[in-house]
Amino acid sequence: MSHYDLYAIGNALVDSEYEVSEAQLQALGVEKRHMTLIDAERRAHLLAGVQGLHSRRTGGGSAANTAVALAQLGGKAFYSCRVADDELGAFFHQDLLANGVATNLSHSPFPEGQTGICMVMVTPDAERSMSTFLGATADIDHTALHAKDIAKSKVYYMEGYLSASPTGLDAALKGRALAKEAGVALATTLSDMSMINFCRAGLEAMVGNDLDYLFCNEEEAQVWCASTDFETIVAAVSKLARVVCLTRGPKGCLVIEGEQQTAVPAAEVRAIDTNGAGDMFAGAFLFAVTHGYSHAQAARLANGAAATVVAQYGNRLKPEQLQEIRREFEASV
């Protein structure tokens, strides 16, 4: 019997989110809509640039957001990651536990250094632009894996951002092999256009030739396929996994299973912050498929959860919000 619905591995980042104007974003030299890796010097420069602006601090990391969403919906999740022995590391660890996510952090001492942070700049058009200082999470390796827990899970989920870290990629792939051997479903995400442009080989290794679930948005798919023709994109990404969830913002989601395509409409909302939308979608979708729902039904729940998160500031929802979304979903099925 499976002990966890989801076993995920990814970065441990504490998000600080700022509302900025287009002019401020340009003045800071932040590339819009992208995730850009930064060093300590650049981090200090950006912090000086946003001094005086109100910020919201939350637990972050793409796959962590996905694991938290699944747990808040009522699923069981485990998260493998790496933090440092500092205040941010303690905050991240406690945040996972408070949201019901089990973690390797509870079983090993934290190393010296700085816990990773992600500075998220949100412009008035709801786009998020991220500057990520990886800190301790850059050195995540196979020691973060719990082989027995991977084998007892329904889905093993790899964060595409780990393709930027040699040790992180190695850990993700070692976990992938353990999951495959145990008959656990494999899932990953393309994560960001920057990862496709600069770390494609690592992403291709995560995808492999036996992936069960792939999550990507339309813009990422366009970059992956080097095409803006929708039919060309769909044909290409359909070969990457048994089930592909291609999210399209206000156009909803296309669930692709071989030659079968199911369009699932999005809930109508006014988006003010797209940070965390893809992570939320993946978490809700994987919750649903591990609890007996069809892929089309799972996409409908995922669309509803993602629509709710983009209609507010911040990358996550409160547990009671997701429980209400679940109740409304179950009542309509």
C-alpha cells in the first residue's frame, strides 16, 4: 500500500514577493517573465533596490509549492530538499511541517551557509519575474533522497529547475531510477523558459522515454519545440509523456494522451499575480489522479485551484481555500 501520494524533489527557497512598476523592473535590470539565477552580489544589489517596498515572505520552491498544494487538498506528500542552518532554513522546514508535508529535513542536520531565496517581482499585468539565489539548495545531492519513501509513493515528481544543478540533477535522476524500479509513476515539469534555453540536456534526462506526467505552459512548449504553431507543438510534446498537461492561462488546459486531446476550460478570474500558478496546477492535478479521478476531472480541479491563486498575491493558498475548492469540485463530479 502506498504511504505517500507524492514524493517530490526540488529546491528549497524562501520567496519574497514585491509589487513593482514596469519602470522599477527595468531599473533593477530584471528580465521579465523569466527565472534568472543570481549570485550573492546581485542579491545584495536587488535587496538595496527594493528597500522600503513592502514584501510578502512565504515558503517557495516550485516542487515544494506543488507538494504543499497536494497536502492542503488532503493528500500525503514528502519533499526532499536542502536548506542551511539559518533563520530562513528553520522557517522553510517549519513551513513544510505546518502544511503537513513530510521531509528529509526532519532527519538530518542543516549545513552551514545561506538558505536559498527567490525575489519575485510582480508587475501590474500580473506577470512574475524571478531572481533566484540558490544558496544551500544549489548543493542538494543524492543524500537528500529517502529510497524507502520513494518506493512507497504513487508519484515521483522532479522539479525541472534542478537541471541547473549538477548534483541536483544527479539526485533527481537517481530518485527517478529508484521510482521506476519500484513501479512508481514519474512526473516532471519544464519549469521555465530559461531552463529550456540553458539546461535542456538535464530536462531531457528527466523526461527520458518513459515519463508518465509532464506539466508545461504554452510558452515553455513553444521554446521547447522552437515553434509557435499550436498543432506542431501539441504533436511534439505529446511524445514526451504518457499524459501531458499543456496549460494556456485564460484559455485553460489541454490534456494530451497520445492522439487524444481534451480541452478543459479555465475559470474566469482577473489575474493579478501568476506566481505559483503552474505549481498549484500540478499539485491539484496530482492530488486528483492519485485519488481516483480521471485526467479531465483532475485538470478541472487544477484549473480551479490555479485560477484562485492567480487572483490573489502570493504563490500559495490557505488550506481552507483549497478545501473549499475540493468540496465544490467533488459536489460537481
